[in-house]
Amino acid sequence: MRDFEIIDPVFGTYVLGNAPLKQLATGFDWVEGPVWFGDAGCLLFSDIPNNRILRWTPGEGITTYRGDSKYSNGHTRDRQGRLISCEHLGRRVTRTEWDGTITVLADSFDGKPLNSPNDVIVASDGAVWFSDPHYGIMMDYEGARREQENACVVYRLDPDGSLEQVVTDMNCPNGLAFSPDESLLYVADTGRIWSDDPQHIRVYDMVDGRPTGGRLFAKPDVGIADGFRIDEDGNLWTSAGDGVHCFAPDGRLLGKVRVPETVSNVCFGGRAKHVLYITATTSVYSVALTRRGVQWP
Ligand code: MG
């Protein structure tokens, strides 16, 4: 089990000795935003500095899904299965319609442009939740340098189109996910660039549909929690500097999937949502687990 570090014995029942970490593709610059399309039998992900969304298809490999992706970062799918994307350069969150046209869901708040939407999820009521840190406008590598005009917060976009700031006590919110019953919201704070800001995951109680009472949940002991997903037991699988860390709902580190590159994000996919797809710096990896993902899609 050389690909795994088992800290709590339960983690040994989540991974399989005959299901090793696999490198699916490599040669990219900084990959992010994996999202599984079981209906199309493929994984989409962003290669942010190369301004493209790529498609990995089992048995076929890599093709380009979208060039000129506006330096897209995180993705998910809405309740109708449509692709929802965060764009650094576009400074917006978009939806790709069934006919391929792109609809802008949000690009400003209070009359001023968003910073650089980073990661996104969709709740069961159809609301789109996304983080808006400043990483894509602080330098040209992952977008373009621009003036910051809004705070770094988490937004909730109601199905009626209204946009609301819902997490306002972080330096730079990043990855986010709901617990399986949506009673909790997890948000990573990865801190401002060139600062000593704390870097950790916080958890909020959902009260009347809004996050309240944020508190520290967990902090990877190597690297940062950029993006994460939740499994059917409420465990949180997060990116870290040395792989993927699995935290129990009470915040205990259960174990790690060792990855030879810094991990940026993960998603569940595959036939039964039992495969964890991992974007890690220049490569995309997968590992089959005994747990299934619960996130939508
Ligand atoms: Mg991120």
C-alpha cells in the first residue's frame, strides 16, 4: 500500500491494495477544477496558465474541450447537468448551455467586477456557491493583473439571479463543499498572496440556508487545502502538498493518498462515483476507493 499513508485504521478500509494511484496524463502547467461527466464518459479540468479546458477520456486520452477558456479554474455541474465554470480572466461565473453557448451567471457585485472566481458548487436548491479570492488578478500567470474592487468572499447566487455575500470572514476563500445533508459548509481559506495569513479549512453551520458560526475544521500538515470533495460518510478529501488528505467529520486526519506532485483539487467520478480524480500541478491522477462521492454531480 505504498501509495497510501494509513493514520486511522478505518482509512485502510477506504483504499485498496490492488487499486494504485494512476497517472492519467501529464505535461500541463497548473491543472485545477476537475469535474466528471459520466454521461459523456470523460473528465474535464482546467490547465489554467495555458488558458484551456481539457478533456480526458478513458482509452482515448487528452483532447481540448475549450481553448480560450478565460483562464478558467474550478468547475461543477448544475442540477440540470450543465457545466458551471469559474473564470479568472473573465472575472465571472458562467454556465455552458446544451447548445454550447455560454451564459454569464455573475460578473459583478455592488456595481464592481468580481475578483477572480476560483471554485464553485451547486446546492440542492439550485443556488450556485462560489469563492472569489484575488489570485487571478494579482499576477498574469493565472489570468491578468487587475485592480481589486471587491472583498474576497464566498457568494451565493440564487436561482432568481440575486447575488449575496455569505462568507465574509476569510482572507481568501478557496475550495468549498457541503456535508452530505447540507447542514454544514466547509470552506478553505488559503490566505492572501505574499502574506502570513492562516491557511486552513473552516466549517460553518447552515442555519436558514446561510452559513453561521465558522470554526476551524482542519489544516493539512503539508501544503494547503485548495480544493476538496466529500464522500458518502461525510469524510473530506482535500488537496495538500504531499497528496490528498482524508479528514473525518470530526476533523481527525484519517490518512493520505500520496501523490508525487502538489495537489490542487479533486472530484469523485467513474461508474459509481468511487474513483477520486486528482489534479496535481502538471498531471492528472486517479485512484479507486471503497467510498463514493456525494457531491453534485
Ligand atoms: Mg482553488
